Amino acid sequence: MTTQLIIDINGPFDARRSDDTSIGSLSRRGQGLLAFLAMQPRMIASRMSVMTLLWGDRAEAQARASLRQELSLLRRNLPEDVLEADRLNVWLTNTELIVSAEHELLSGFDLNTPVFEEWLRDARSATKTHAGPSTKAQLRKRGRPTLAVLAFEEFGGNETDNFPDGVVEEITGSLSRIREFHVIARQSTFALKRQNIDAVEAARQLGVEYLVSGVVHRVQDKVRISVQLLNGSDGRTLWTGKFDDQMDDLFALLDRISLQIAGQISPSLRDAEIRRVRNRPTEDLTAYEHLLSAFPHFWTHSRDQNLKAISHLDAALDKDPNYAHALALKAWCFAQHPIYMWSDRPETDRAQALKHASAAALRAGHHAPTLTAIGAAFSIAGADAGEALSYIDRALEIDPSNAWAWLRLGWHGAYTGDIKSAETAFQNALELSPLDPFKFNVLAGRASLLILWTKRIDEAIAMLEEGIRLNPSATWQHRELIPAYCKVGDKEKLMQAGQMLMKAYPRLTVKELSRSFAKINTAVDDQHLEYFVQAGIPVQ
């Protein structure tokens, strides 16, 4: 290869010809596009990924036009034949990348687009971890995973109606909104449709870690869609699911199916990523991988495990102090301390939760998981129900397949007495992620809603008992049982629940317990606290 272009991203961006003459007159987006391409495997990226990266806030037609214009401007300034493109992809040839761990990658570079800023943060973290002094190479960053949805096979359908293609397009769109992983554009995967290659080769050609494949079966007006999540490195199946529906309103069907599939793929892929980093040396973890490591401790719902989650998030923030998702999840962790009665200083922990949530809010952009965590922290630790709801609503507008956002919307309704909204939200959370590690929390939320605002107490007790079986570490669930047993007049089980609560929290008093409830919980009054006195909890 004869080098014609040198892209140096040690510190500020610099591009020069092989004779060392500088290339000026490049726009900020043009510089960002070149840096992004140079960091990709084989220095190639799909048009869709570039459009999302640089013009993700624009409509697709406008983004396509902006990309065409930017490519035209770049070609006027770059050496001939260095920047190439076709209908699907954009790539660099005869280009050398200079990158080093000695300097911050693209220091001072600011594009004010959330997707680019997130990519740059991941790239900086990966460069610090993997690059040595004076490395001249194309680095394979390991930030968020990359996923592609392959063309689905079909049996029993009409070959001319392109229904499977519509399914793939909708699933790809739903997964793209999650923002927990990079999703390759549908056009790139369809280019492999007629190639007889296995999953490992498809993953290699697309440059992805994970693949989604599927089969559509149609019999008259019934449809079954079977879906698999595959590990791209070895073709191993990580998750499978079957989804049955009716061929009625086509658009409504595609919406239903794509949301259900995206809702279940996301936690399955997250679990695969957590397993991937579990045995890696701690010192080698990126900020993103420290975030992943926090999750199993976070959802255990015990004091010691929550502190371990905070420790992992601190490590993530040491590598990237502006990592919005880590800030937001840390805020949620701090908010859990007072509400689950783990805190000796509930107001201090609430203040920490609000501080970190506010910092995350300045950096969250359109990242639904971050907005969900911010909304959770504000709803648990804050006093403004409307503020908390605004973040949860934004998360669901961006990604309606986010089960945790539906979970937090349900709890918000339980706190404020919005019964209809809360029941729908909890049901959506269960349907979207039926094996979610927070399933016990969904059940506890539904039960709390029924206990506080309805007379369906027996139903609520059954939910709480199931939640305790699912996660006995979450001992705070016994607190939710006490009002229920009081209302049905089961004195024996009331006292048992009180004893279990005191066993888990030996220094608990009703006075301390009253400080644990969410400030926006409008159902907690003197009568509610009297239930705990009847269960044998000391007053003070």
C-alpha cells in the first residue's frame, strides 16, 4: 500500500499528505468522519452508521443529503482516490492512522452530537487501555458491542410481499433506538442475503460481535417468528425466542413483534457482554466494561452488593468522568440506599443521588438507559414527581422496548396513584423482558400499587411472595407485605413479616422506616405507618 493520507489523532486532529504537507479547510464533521473511518476495522463503515454518528438528529433524507455534501467537500481537499463510497458504505484507502496512549485521542474535539460524543468517549477509553507508545495501527476499539440483523428466512408466505424484510427493518430500527450497542445498517446485512456463508463468516464480513437471525413461518392468518442471538466469533446461540401473532393490521403487527424482540434481545446481549468481561483483569477494563461489571451487583438489591456496584461505577468514572450512563447508574445506586433501608444517612445519600443524576442529565443526550436511570434516581430520591416523570417519558419516547423504563414508570404511578398507567407499565415491563433480573421488582411494584390504591390484596400478596422467591436477597420486600396482611386481617402472617423485617434490619424503627419511603409517595401517611406498629416494629 502506498500511503497518500496520514491521519494523526494524537491530541488535536491533524491530516496531512505523504509529503507531510498539511490538509486544511476540513469542516469539524469532515474531521470527525475521517477519524471515525480510520478507527474502524478495514477503515470501512456503513453510510447509515456515519449518518447516525454525525447527523443523528436529522431526518434520514436530510442526513443522506448532508453526508453526500460532506463527502464532496472532503474529496476536493484530500488526495485523489483516498476516500471511496458506494450505495452502502464509505471507506478510506492508502491511509495511515497514527494513534498513541501518550496523548488524549482528538483532544479538544467537540461536535455536539450525542452519538459521536459517545463513540469518542469509548474510543478514548479503548486507546488508553490498548495502545502503546508510537503505535501506528488501526485499533479495534472495544466499547459498546456491534450487532447486525441478518435477513430472515420465510416458510409458507408469499415470496412477493417482502414481509420478512419488513420484520428485519423494524427489528433493526427498534434495536438502533436502544443505544446500548451499535447496529449495522440493514442495507449492509442484505448484501449478504444470497451468499451461502455461516454466522462466523457473516460476522467477520460485517465487522460485528453479535448477530440476530430468524425464520418466519406463516399459516393462513397466523405467523410465528423464531429469532436467535448468536455470538459472531464462534456462531454459538446465546438466546432464542418464539413470537406468535395474527396477520391482521400489518403495521401494528410489525410494531408489536419488533418491540417484543428488541426488548428481549437487549438484556440477553447485555448478559453476554457481562460474561465476556467477568474474567478479564480489572486493570484492563474500559469505562464501558466497568459499567457492565456493576450491573449484577446493582440488581441484587442488597446493601453490600450495591456498594460493590458503586465501586465499579467509580472505576468507570475514573476512566471517563463525563460518562453519563455511569453517572446516572451511580445516582440510582445512591437512591437505593435510603429507600431500601440500607442507609444510616438517608438525606446524605439522597443528596448524592440527586447530584449525580443532575450531572448525568447534562450529558445524557438521547441515550434511553441513561435517561431511565436519571428518572429512577429522581423518582426515588427527589421531591418533584414531574421532573422524574419527564426523564422516564423521554426514555420511552426514544426506546419503547426499554423494560426498565416501563418498570420505573410503573413505580412512579404506584407512588402517585396513577393506577391505570402503572398497571399498563408493569405489564409492558413483564412482556418485554419476562426473564429480567428485575422481575421481582416489577412484581413488588405491581403489588405495592394494588395494596396502596385498590382492594386486590390477595393478588398483591401472591405477587410479593413470588418476588421474594425470585430474589430473597431483596429483604425490603417484607416491608411491602406488612400493610397487605394488615388489610386482610392475617395477624399471624403480619407478625411473621414483622419478624423477617427486624431480622434483616435489627435497628429498624417506625421512625426510621418513615424516612425510607420515596418523597413523592403520596400514599404514606400515619395510617400506613400504623401497620408497622401492629407488626411489632418499635416506634423509635
